[in-house]
Amino acid sequence: MWGAMGAKNRDVDERGFRIGLVILFLMLISLPSVHSFQVLVDPIKYAIFPNETALYNLTIINDHTVERYLSISSPDVLDWDISTIPRSDYYIHLLPNSSRSVIIAVRHLYASPGQYLLSIDVSDDKNGMAVEKRIPVSLKSSSSRYAKYSPSISVSLEITKMIDPRNPFSAYVTLKNNVPENYSGVEVRLKSGIIEKSKTVNLVRGESKRVVFTLNLPRNQPPLGDIMVAEVYLPFNNRTFVFTSPPQTFRVIPFTELKKEEKTEKGLFKSHISLIFSNSGNSIRETVVRKRVNFFSRMFMKVSPDARLATLEGRSYFVWDLNIPAGGQVKIDIFTNYTSFVVSLIVLLLIVVSYFYFRSPVVLKKSASFIGSKNSLTELKVRLFIRNRTGHTLEHITVVDKIPPIAQIEKAFIVGTLKPSRISSTPSKNTILRWEIPIFEPYEERIITYNIKSKLTIIGGIALPKSYITFTFKGKKRRVRSNTFVLSV
């Protein structure tokens, strides 16, 4: 029982599977092919004598949303010359959802009178799809030798698909004489948007010949895509017959060659570096240029064009993003000028040298400090600091200090203190103290101290007048004054 039910279920499953396959097949064949196109042939004149030409209207319909590059050919037809009018319509560009009509001309070569069906192929160069159409031709009888031996030359073209304009390249045209006639003065021409060249050859009956063209493009030829055909011009019986090869596409490739030239001009404390980048290629060259720079020199540099500052591995660089056109050049100028810095440094150095040259060789500073009071009288300690700040010995040193009338000197000097060699008074009641020192050794320092006592009570403060020192330095008599010291009490 279970076996019967299983068999029944398998029959149902197989029937459903077959139905599904049929439905899927019907769906697939109902979908339009993206790569399909339609070709319609309408005869204009198909019954001809051997010296006449049959004409047909070939309509190609592109009813899809892709553009097409189509070529028309009849590779297997040898007894007939099949071409388009004009011959450049061998190659057709169709936009999406558009159509194009082409006139097809069929001319007798050496076929016998009768009824023929000739093949025409319309091929899509992009996806390799082709549509074959057969056209009827009725060739009427004629006794003329011209109809029997009309010229027939098969033409094919080979060319490099990717062309580098820096190097020469070759194109190969293969000719086949399909009739038992000898031809001289056969002109073979190569034609494209950027190339045109020709050669003249002879063809004997039934001969196949390969014609080689060595071609050169200008080095600066811009990159582009182009189409080349080979055309054969044959003068025969006061007529010129033209045979054309199927078109071949090729592309000029882009290339760039960057050359760097550096020029340096140096002057006093300044320099000018020129970086010249030349592109001898046929397309734009994008490049990044870096120039190392440190913090100090950057303050004195000027660049043209402007650069951005970048840090790479802890180092600073000026960076330029350059777009160099084909056959063009870009110049970078780097100006460095230390003149202002050097001038400032020289001025500073002159100031320092002048200071050390013109400064006083002796330092004399005066100060005082409060000691105390006795019987309402203020006692002060005055200090004179003297230093020889040169490496030379000073001679005949005389230190002179003045005590204002408001105070008097304490004549009891501390032991170890240099006593004045002379104490005198002036009419204005100032007390003059004078010390005589025979020599002052290099960098020697001395401190002279003495005490004074005010004659009156000092309120607020007292100003001690400047002292001065005279001495002989390098054979010249010099004099230096001290500061005025004000002591607040």
C-alpha cells in the first residue's frame, strides 16, 4: 500500500517538474534579447545584365537600449562584388532605439547567367552576434567579354589594435586577384581619421599579394580610437574599380614621459632654484613634487606656485600637486633670501661689539643701609663697589665721594676698611672724601665702606649724591660716575 502511494506521488512530482520546465522555457523565449537587432532587405533592382549593378535597400533596426557598432560584409561571395553606397557605410553606428537604411550594390564579376541568392552578414562588433540575409540576383545573358572578365579583387586588412605613437607600426593589406587577368598600376590606399598612405602594385592572374605599410604617428598624437580601411583602385577599360576591405578598429594608447630639470642661481645670502617638469607624452601627467625644508629656512623662503606644507616621517616638505599637459611643462620657483637675517645679525653683532668696546672699563656702584638711631640722629653705612671688568691693569685710580651737608662722616673707621687719603669740605658745606689707589689688577673688585650720621632727624629719606672714579686706561685718563642712591628711612 505504501509502495503504491509512493509511486503515485513520484508520478505527480515528475509531472509538476515537466510543467515547470515548460513554463520556464516559455518565459525565457518570450524575453527579448538585449543583443538582438532586425535586418530587412528591400530589392530595388535585382534583374541585371553583366555590365549593370543590382541595388537593394538594407534597413537595420536597433530596438533596444544599447548602442551598436555594426559592420556589413559578404565574406563567402567570390563571383560578385558586393559593396555599400557610399563605401564608408560598411561600418554603422546605431544609437539605442534607432534605425538606419543602407544601399547595397551588387556587381557581376565572372559568374554565369542565372538565378542567385547571395549572403549578406550584418555583425555586431561588440558581442560578436551576426544576422545573415540572402538577396536574390537574376543575371541575364550577355556575350560581351567585359561581363565575363570584370575585375574582382578581394581585400583584407590587418593592423595592430593598440598603437604606441613612440614606435613605428605596420599595417598589412592582403590582395587576391579573383579573375584570370593581369593588372598593373593597382593603387592600395590606407585611410583613417589620422592616417592616409598609398602604394602602387601589380597583380597577375589569380595572385595573392601582401602589401606592407610601415607607419609612424606624430609623437604628440593624442590618444583616441579610430577606424581604418584599405581601398584598392583599379583602372580597367576606361573605368576605375574600387574595392574596400572590412574596417578595422585601433586605438592610440596614452603615455607620459616626465623630465625634470633643476637650475640653481646663487647670490650673496640668497638663492633661486628652478624646478622644470616637462611632459613629452601625449596625455596629461599628474604628479606630486616634494621639496624638503626645515623650520629655519622656511621663514626665509618664497615659492611659486603656492605649495602646501606636509610632514612625512617627521620631516617637513613643500608639496605641489601638478597636472602637466601633453607636450607642456610646469615651472616651480623657490626663492631663499637670508639678507634681512644677515643684516640683522650684523647689526646685533655691531651693537654687542660696540657695547664691549665703548663701555666703561670700571663699574662703580653706590649703596647705603640704615644702621640705627642715637639721640634722634640717624646712622647710615655707605658702600662703594668698584670692579675692573677688563683684562688690563688700571693705574692712578682716584675715588671721590661727596657727603651732603645734612650728614657728617664718622671718623672711626672699621678695621680692614680702606681709609680716605683725604677729607675736605667745600664752600657749600659738602664733605669730600678721596681715596688714592695705585693700580687695579684685571677683574679685581674692591668695596669701600664708611659710616655717616645725620646732623638732623631724617624724615622720609635721604638722597646720596653720585661718586666718581678717575683712572688711566691704555694711556688715557678716564672718569666714571656712580649712581645716585636714595635711602628711605
